Amino acid sequence: MAVLDDPQPAPAFAQRYRAIAARDPRFDGQFYTAVRTTGIYCRPSCPARTPKPENVTFYLTSAAAHDAGYRACKRCLPEAAPGTPEWDLRHDVAARAMRLIADGVVDRDGVEGLAARLGYSARQVHRLLTAELGAGPIALARAQRAQTARALVVGTDLPLADVAFAAGFGSIRQFNDTVAEVFDVTPSALRARARRGRGPRHRPAPVSPHGDPAVPGPDGGTAPVPGGAACVARVRLALELPVREPFDARGVVGFLAARAVDGVETATLAGPDVRYARTLTLPHGPGAAEVSAGPGVGPGRVGVRLELATAADVPVAVARLRRLLDLDADPVAVDTALGDDPALAPLVAATPGIRVPGTVDPHELVVRAIVGQQISVAAARTHLGRLAAAVGTAYDSGIDGLTRLFPTADQVAGGAEHLRLPARSRAAVAGTARALADGDLVVDVGADAGALRDALLARPGIGPWTAAYVAMRVLGDPDAWLDGDVALLAGAQAAGIALPDAGRAARSSALRSRAARWAPWRSYAAVHLWRHALPTDRPKETR
């Protein structure tokens, strides 16, 4: 009898078997199909002949398939699939652990560091993840390294020794052994096969951090051409990230563009392709990234240019960009559920594949949320730009428009006087930033949603709207609801949702009741309503 590594194998097995029989790409990355007779595992849409049910085992993670002795299919390349929205939908310890592992916590701090973040012992975390996901934290981190390595091997010209370092392997031998074990091919053969399959590949000419022509530098970076401006070499890479379609790239970039802080972010919406770039604060140093999407990039892909202090930050930068753009969402599931509401159906039809933007820096998002309370998006952007110019660290980027990093929590705490806000609001920003800097308030992708909400609400000057907004954008909570948001009320009215002709409290209560039917996708419904409240800049985004 075929088994499944979750608590209810029978109905889940039947559903997933129907998905692989239909070769449904919607489920790629959400589970993996291992076939006993071949010893390989595939993505659900693999074009190979559908195996017999008695020969199939489904796994929630590729790491579980690895640990069970299976290797990745060379035909469908399951490691190249988008990720799963499972870890945002679930609020348990396993989901929190997976978000932290994706952010590189195991590679940086080990299993003990992961366990400390989760509030359990290392042994408890290993036992829990093995029971829930079929693999322990080390195996899960190893699978992520293999995925990063495959993307760098086939998608860049980075020397293979540098790929090993960038993907987080401790040695070249470990890198070679893992790639051979997972993909049944050597790294050099994997790269050669990928190049034969794709033909000539256009790559942008490298530039130095000053924008001067450059030549390849050490470790895959660049060095200025003799005669150019002096600069510190940085690692530069061009990658492509998979995404489930439909993907509302213009919408998510437009959302970020409306909130872009001068010098920290820049965005372009003109033309068929959209572009968004920003500076990054990463574990091993500052960096920057530019993402692009549209016909010029191709369907099911997002182009990424990275500018990093070290290749060791590649996996973290990629994971954070995926969360920023919500690339692991299941747009068909979201659109199907929200489209069942007659009022939302036209909005879904007009904007399929809508996304909930995340963040690349949880501390930054908390500061943005507090500053944005009770004022317009444009006003918040002005205040944050002034703060960044006053206390943010200068950054010399090769990407046009990027000149500084968003201030750290410590810098915000010491420079909140630059915000021309009421004294109470400045105090809330400064106090919360100080708590973040000192570790008294922990906000990261592995936080427990309930505990985070309580910790935020316990702080002066932070209300339910801000707590929900942080959960939506930091934790990727697909079901957050921002009660009392005036833009939601405006969007609901524009969408024809009947609300009482009374005060805002009564209208908010009625909309909250209506929104209950949109669970577990209320965050996506909120983005639809926000969008429908445009084209004018919403007067206020909060209570």
C-alpha cells in the first residue's frame, strides 16, 4: 500500500495521485512523487508515464525523498520548481522552522541556533521535523543547499568552486558528493547539459559598483577596468527564479514602488517589463538586488541581478526576494476561492495571480508599519526617506538609483527625531526600534504569529492594524485581516459590497463579517480591495 508522510494518508494520497495523473503544474513544489521501481522522485507535472499507485510514495519535502534514498528526476528537475505556500499557511513549529531554514539559520547558527529561535531543544526540533516532514533540520538545510547549487550551476558562469561556497557547502568535496547523490550527475556534467539545452545565453555586461565597465574579479565578482574609479569588488550574479502563474508582477512592483524610499529602492513600471531594485542588509554584509518580470524575461520566471559582499549570501538573498515577491503562492487556489464571492469575482478576473508583498527585512517592516500609522502612503514615504537620508548608511551600488541602506533598528532608535511626526509616534518608533536592536522584541520569519501579535500589541503606540500588517508582510500570513483600514472600506464600496450607512466602526464590523468567507486568503482579498480603492492615493491606510 502506498504511503504518504502526513497524518491523513488516504484522502491526501488520492488527491495527489489525481494531480500527478493530470500532470498538474499547480502542485509543483508542493509535494514530490517518489517511485520505488525507478528510485527517483519527480514534480507532479513530470511528463513521464504515470506510475502505478502501489509504487508511489508522496513526500512534502525533497529532503525527505533524499533521506529515503531517491534521486531527483533528470527530466522534470523537481529542484527547479517554485516553493510551497504550505509554510505560510501552517502556523505550527514545522512551518516556522522551514521559514527559518530557508533564511539560512541552520547554515549560520546550526541546529542549536534554529532550536533556540523556536524555543525547543535541538533533539525536540529534530524529532518534530522528522515526524512532520520526513527529514530533520540538517537534511532540510542540505536539500536547500542542493537547490541553490543547481540554480547557480545551470544559471550562472560562476566557477564551480565558488558555487560550492555560495550554496553553503563546507567543502568542494561535500558539494560534489551532494550534487552527485541528489541529481545523479556531477556538477560539471549538470552545467554542460544545461548549456546544451538552452543554447546561447544573453548576460548583461558586468559593471563596477561605480557603473564603470568592469572585468571579472575574484570569486565571481568584478574589478574596475584600469583607469576606472576605485572600488571594492563585489560578487555579481544573474539568476532566474521560478514562479507559479498567473503572476501579477506589475501589481506587486506597483505596490512596492508606491512605498519606495529614495536611495533605498527604485522601481520602473513603464514598458512591457517591470523592474524593482533595492539595497539589502544581509548576514555577511550589505548588498543590492534588482528583479524584473515580463515578456522580456519570459513566462514562469523572474529575473534577478544580485550585488553582494560575498557569495555566501546568495541563498539568503534569494529566499528573501522570493518572500518579498510572494513567489511561492498558489495563485490558482487563491483565485478560485476568492472568485467564488460575486463581489470579488470581477476583481479576480481583472487581476489574476495577485500577490501579497512580503519584506526582505522584518525590522525595517516594523518601522515602516509604525511610521505609516494614521498617515497616507505618500506621507509615510516622505518621512522614511528623510530618516534614511539622515541616519542610513551610504552604499555605492552599480544599480542605478541605489545609494544607501535602510537604517538598522539601532540607527532608527538613535535618529527618530528626524521623523516629523507627533511626539507619541516618534516615541513609539524609537522605543520599538530600541527593543528590536536589543533583542527584547524578536520579529523574524520564524516567529509564532500569536506570540508576535501579543508582543507588538503590548508596546505603546502599536495597535491591531499594525500587528496584522506585520504578520501579513513578515510572516507571509495569507489570512491576516486589517480591521478598520479605511482603504479596505473604500475598496469594498467600489466593489459593490453592501455596508451599512453608518459610522466607520459599524462598516468595519460588517466588512469583517463578510471577510470571514474569504478565509484562509483574506490577505489576498485585502490586496484586491486596496487595488480597487485606487487610482487615487488612498487618504489613509490605517485606522
